[in-house]
Amino acid sequence: MADTEPEPADGEPTGPEPQEAEPTDPEPTGPEPTDPEPGGPDSAESGPAESAPDGDAAEPLTTLSLPAQLIIAVAIAVAAVAAAVHLSAAFLSVSPPNTLTKRHGAAIDDYVYPEFERVWKLFAPNPLQQNIAVQARAEIRTSAGGTATTGWRDLSAQDGAAIHHNPLPSHTQQNELRRGWEFYVGSHDVRERPQGMRGNLSEQYIRRIVMLRLGREEDGGTVERIQVRSATTPVAPPSWSDEKIDTKTVYRTLPWWTVTSDDLPEVKRR
């Protein structure tokens, strides 16, 4: 009789034991986040907290005592009046002549000058009330070995002729000579003595401008010395004005300057 295997008993597994499936998602390595509890320390980071009323805040003026309110009101009124007076005086000092400036001009000037002085006028900054012409002449060495003096050449008139009817005048024609002369006048005293290094620089600048206009050769001779002067003529008042101004031309003549190689333009040195 063939051998037969014993049948398994009821309840016993007939095959290999089943294994549990591993989870596909990785397990978190750190502690799981927890929702912040209301009112906890994390709740302040999640959103702005409502600000509590500050008990130390400044009280409104209405809660101050009557003397304190009066002091504050007087201080504001004084500041407003002072600002109004200052602005009015500053405005009148730069405004065209009017009834107030004629009656109170001295008081306005006493307040404005020198702390609040302005160098411009309302509606017309620095209006010109004088015509200033810069003129130059030269002492030349003639071909025969003698010396001669040329007539005065009006350099300002040359610039004026170049600007007249010119829709696009150059900056040199408009400002070079004029600004150079203002530079000289502002850096010299009434005896034509230079004041500091700017005075010497202004002299060199004027000599360079003059030699640029005249050239090394003038009237058939070689320029050895130059002299510069200004002719200042006040502008006559309009016909409707009762102002009286002397329109006589006043001259300011500078001493003779010996021409050196530093006074010659770069192109003419070679």
C-alpha cells in the first residue's frame, strides 16, 4: 500500500506565510507638524496680532489743561505770524518797485540784508542795467625796429556783431569775453591788484582771450604788450519813468601787460 502524506490539520496554513506589503511613501524622519494652538507663541508668526491700545500714548489737546492749551495756541500763532512776515519781506525784496517797497523799503532792507540776501530779481534774474564793452589795444614792434600803439578795438562789439541775426550763436561768442571780464573784476581791487591765486588766473585768462582776438601780428608788426579797458554806460530809463540816471560812459583802464609765450594760443606757438 502506497505511502500517503498526512492531510494537514484544519487551521494550519498549507503554503508559505503571507508577508505584509511595505508602504510606498517614505516615512517622515522628523516629528510631525502640529497645528499651533490658538493664543500660543506660534500664532503671532502666522499673522499680525491685533495691537492693544497703548496706555502711554499722548493725550489729545482737548484733554490738556486750559493753560497748556493757551500756551500751544499762542506758540502756533507766533510761528504763523513770523513765517508770514518773513515770506512777505523776502517777496518784497525781489519784487519790482511798488507802493509797499517805496514806503517801507528801508525796513525791508534792514530785515533782509545780509542774512537773507538774494542776488536775483523776481521775473527778471540779474537784469542788466549797464552796457559793458571790453576793449583792447596793442603796442607793436614795427619792421623798421620802432614801436607803435594801435587804436582801441572793441572786442565786445565783435561778439555782438557775430550774435546779431544768428539763430544759433556759439557759447564762446556769448559768454567767453563777458564771463572772463566778470572773473577779473571780481578778483581784483580798485587798484588792479590781484586777490589770491584767482586774481592771477583771471589775468592770464584775459590775456589769452585778447591775444586770441588780436593775434601775434597786428598792423604789420609784432605784438609786444597789450592793454585792456572797459567802457561802462548805464542804460537810460524808459520814457515813462521819472528816474534820473547819468548815462555818461566810464572807463576802467588796466595797466600794460607784456606778452609772453603763455599768452599765445596753442596753435600759434608752433
